[in-house]
Amino acid sequence: MRIYKTLIILCFVFTFQLVSAQSDMTSQIKNLVGDIIDIHNENISKQNPIKSINDIAKREADTLIYITKKNISSALEKTKEYKYAILTVNNHTIVRITDPKHTVLSGLWAAKMPYGKGYVKKNIKLTFYENHLNYIIGIPDKQTRRLFLFK
């Protein structure tokens, strides 16, 4: 009987942590991009807020560029013409470019990568990063990378 009580308590604790982590993810994403994208009247997914932001930004962005190794240099150069830039990787990474002029050369991307801050979803929570883009978005591969530009 004691084992069942312990299991029930563990289930409640895990459920509480999961719900808490999901609402925390939503608020973290809102704090990152809430002044760029109008998300106040939008329904942001608690399980996958980055997917929701992808959908909203696709509608609101002035320019959308799908990033590849071949076009990343010209795409990042274009960020200097806009007030805000957000880059997402699939539904697990979101980065706000904070300083497009503060760059470092990335050997893998063969491009000058600007400075940014954002989140990478690992397990059920978001991990904050603030660094040059190449350290946040990973290596060039087949993942979908979207660059949203806003005036």
C-alpha cells in the first residue's frame, strides 16, 4: 500500500513539473520576441511555443528567408537593413539577432555570424544561450532554418 501512495505522489510531482515547465517556456519565448511579434492575442502552444512563433512570424514578417549554407552570408547581411531579426531551427531553437555588426567567422558555415540570444529546447525545458549565432544554431545540416526579418 505504501508503494502505491509513493507512486501516486511521484506522478503528481512529475505532472506539476511538466505543467510548470510548459508555462515557463511560453513566458520565456514571449519575453524574447514579444516586442517584435504581436503575440498577445495569439494562442501559443505550451508544449511547443517555437512552432507557434514560426507560424505567427511567417504571417507577420516583412521578409522570410529559408537559410542554407549557400545563402546564409547574404541573408545575414540583409539583417542589417531591418530593425529586428529572428532565426528558428525547426521547432526547437529560436534566436533573436541582437547585434548584426558584432560578428565572428564560422568555419563550418563559411560566414560571418552575428551575436544573438535565444533558447534551445532540450527535453521539456528551454536552455538560454547568448553568443554568436553559430554556437546556437548548430552545424549546417538538413534542418529547416528560417530567418524572419521585421522593419
